Amino acid sequence: MPRLARAPAALPGRFRNWILSAGLAAVVGWIYGPAIRGTSLWDDDSQIFHNPALRTAAGLAASWTAPATPDYLPLLDAVEWLQWHAWGGRVAGYHATNVALHLLGALLLWRLLTRLGARGAAWVGWLFAVHPLAVESVAWMAELKNTLSLPLLLLALTAYVDYDLRGRRGSYAAALGLFLAALLCKASVVMLPAVLLLYALWRHGRIRLRDLRDSAPFFGLAVLLGAAAVWFQDRYALGELRPLAPGLAVRGAQAMSSLGFYLGRILWPSPLMPVYPAYAHVILRSALAGLAVALAVAAGWRSRGPAVRAAWFGGGFIVLNLVPVLGLLPMSYLRLAPVADHLAYIALAGGCGLVGAGLGALGLSRAAGWLATAVGGVLVVLLAVAARGQAFHYRNAVDFWTYAANHNADSWMVQENLGSALLGAGQPAAALPHFERARLAQPAAAEVMVNGADALLHLGRVPEAVAWAEAGVRLEPGFSSAHYNLGNALVRAGRLEDAVPHFQAAARLEPGAAEIRYNLGTALAELGRGPEAIEQLGAAVRADPENYAARMNLANVLAASGRMAEAITELEEARRLRPGDPEVAAALADAKARSAGR
């Protein structure tokens, strides 16, 4: 049986661990400092800042009972709900949470490996904490699912080890509960039951009947929530865009190629990209990855000594936790890119552990050990510097997508997102070429046409904006932004009657969007359709009570309809929002005078 570590008792050892932990916290804070001060990226807005489900208790309840989202992750939604009520729109709080959870994951990995008797466990924790491959998961707020699920997974594995060593039923129950919590944060942790069997093989040299019995409830949870994850992806995420290749053999080759990619990036994390291009040399890389796995299995089969079993345990942890993201099963992200750094976050923990265990198994002399420590220290410094450099690209959307375009300029999605980032930064002239390039690369992408229309509208090229927006509606009639932008373009073209049906379509598709209701109400008011305008502007105010323009327009339409008391109420609310604004003061005085003169 492999020797397991005893709980540390000596105060100097504990003091050393505290010093190393404090140092690790400082280094992690230094690495991610640029990202903590950064802005929202990619789907951060849709998942957090523009997500109405995070605003109310009803939204929180719906995430558990009736979610209409690409994944069933109610515990993740609950944490994001708590974060919204703690931080609101202050992005630094969300970034700090991700960084703190990443640090916790590194410390728990160190603790687990210490419990398993691995040498150099502290070094492994440092290696994971500073590895550049982790930056995407930590610096991207929407990847809270990674930084939250890994500590839960490591705690579950630690509790199971404690149960296996001491037979404590409480530890077993804790392991099962923590695994369930991890599954409710990220579905790809589903492979833990197989990892438990690998642990049994490592510790006992075989998988016993007891191990199968103990792991059975874990397999039950994995099958149940894994099937739910596939169902939600199929129903709400994939739509008509199926990322699966036609045929199991092709998917298998691509999966082996992805496996080779991830193993390579764990060992040599460069170059790293937000969006990777389609594979080159799929067959060659698949063959090399398959050969490496086959050789490892063959070597392990011939020699079942403790060191080989430990390697199987570490290597199996990596491979098993990559299986759900290799493309064998439907996954919406894989329609955008074949691989992604954030998909390897949990496997990275095993990769760092395997490297550390391998070095510890060498049985180095004291002098060689000091040399290995020095080399390891240099490696940690180099990785930390590289990770901080990577974190700088996550400061804002323009930097992020410019970096992506520098590495993958042929991706229509990268070009479209860079254009959107530049447009959001008030640079429509710089944004338009990127939309045009994205349109050439992917003519069927409605979002390209919609955002390109917005850029053209900002540049005053109204007829072209109308044409682009109409194309977006034809490509995706159920896309609310397509109808909304077409409505805006038609208003600018002076075609109010034509704009109203598109604003109405956008409002039906996105009933809680205050801006859509506001523009629809404003168009109706200009057409003299007062009652309808009041209804829509009232809906805009209810959706966004802080919307000054909506309250002013609503007050004007109410006053024109003779409903002076209601108009005064809206104007007083507008004055509360902008106490010193002369426009609202004059309007309020006029409304009160007209009301008194009646």
C-alpha cells in the first residue's frame, strides 16, 4: 500500500506553510491585478450585468425550478445572484471573487496532495496557481463556474479519501454532498466517480467490490445531472448549429487531437488564445496523442508498482476530466472553436499534480533536491510573469479582442466581437472594417449584420444600415436585436410606420427590455398614437425606473393626452433623477401651471 502522509504536527512546519500560503496569495494577487481592474468581456454582460434573473427572488427560484438556460447550474446561478446583490455593477468584486476562489483551489490541491503523501505538494499548489492556462478561467467573470466548481471537487475528493482511510460515514456523506454541489456549478465535473476508482486502483492495486459499491451513488448523480446537461444543451444552446462532426470515427480523431492539444498546453502554455482556429494536422496530432496514451497504458500494465499506479492516477485525472469537453458529446461552445483554455481548468490541476508527483518520485539526493527546488522556483517565476502578461489582455474588450485578432484573424467571431468592442468604445469607423471582414467570412451570421448596421447608423450611412439590418432579420427572424436595430435604422430613414412593427417584434421577443419599449413608445408618440405610446413608455419606466428619458417622454405624452396629474408625477420622478436639470424644472412648472389653470 502506498505510504500516506501524516498530519503535520510540528509548529515550524505549520509556520512554513503559513508563510508559503501568504506568499502564494500575494503572487496570485499580483498576477491578476490587471484583470481585477478590468471591465466586462464577451458574455459577462448577458450572464451577469444584463441578466434580469439576478435581480429578484423570483429569478433565483426560477433558476432551480424552471430555467431556460443552456445549462442547469442553479448553485452557480445562486452564487451569481448573491454577487449581484453584493457588488451590483462594480466589476472589481466579481473579479476578486474569481481570484480568491482560484487561490482557494490551489491551496486545496496542495492540501489534498499532502494528504495523499505526495512530495512537493506545496510546489504543485504554486504551479497550478501561477499557470498561464488558468488565466482565462480566472480573469473572465463568466467562468465563475470553473473557479467555483474546482474547490468543491477537491473538497469532495479529500472527504472521500478521509472516508477511505478512516471509515467515517460523515466524510462519505460530505463527499457525496460536495460532489452534488460541484455538479450544480459545472457539469463537466461529472467524471469524479471514475477518478474515485482510479484512486482505489492507486491505493490498493486493484478495484475492490467495496470500491464499486462506494462509488455507485456518485455514478448515479453523475448520470442524472450529466443527462440533464446534455438535454439543456440540446434544447436551449445548440439550436440548428450542431458542433458534432458526422461520424464517430471523425469525432474520435478530433477528440484525440483535442486531447493532444490540452496535454501540450499544460506542459508548454504558449501560444494561448481567447479563440483558437480550426485544427491543422488533425490526423497527425490524433495519432501522436493516441500513441502517447497507448504507451502509458502499456507501461502501466506491465508494471503495477506504486510509482506507476500514481502516474495512472494523475494521468487518468487529466484525461477523464477532459473527456466531457473533447467533442464526443454535444457542446455549444465547440461550434465556435475546437478547444479553449477554460475547458482545461480542472484537468490542469491534475496535470500540475502529476508533474509534482513525478519529480517527487525521482528520489533525489539532498544536493539534487536543492537544485530541483531552485529550478522549480525559476519555473514558477517564469510562469507567473507569463500569466500576468496574459492577464493584461483581459483589462477591457478592445484589448481582449485585439489580442484575439492578432492570433486568429480569420475567425469571423473574433472579427465581429472586435468590431462590437470598438463600437462600444465609440469608434464606429474603426469597427466597420471588422464587421465587413466578419460578413465575408460568415455571411449567415445575423449578429454580424445587426452590429454592422449599428456601426453604419453611427456613421450616418442610413440606407446601408437599413440594408444590413434587413439582412439580419431575414437570417434570424427570432433575433430581437435584429428587429430593434432595423427599427432604429428605419426611424433614422424617416420611415416611422415601417419601424413600429419591428420594435413590436423586438418587444415580444424581449419583453423586459426597457430600451426597446422606450423606442417603440417614442415612435408611437411621434405618429400620434398616444394611448399605445403611454402603454409602451410606461412599460419602459417599470422595467427601468431610473430611465430619465423614458419618464420625460411619458410625461409629455400624458400631458398631451390631458392626464396632467400623472404627468406631474412622472416629472417629479424625473426631477429626483436629475435635480438640477433646467429642462425637467421648466416642464414641471409648465405642467403645474396648466393643471392649476384648468
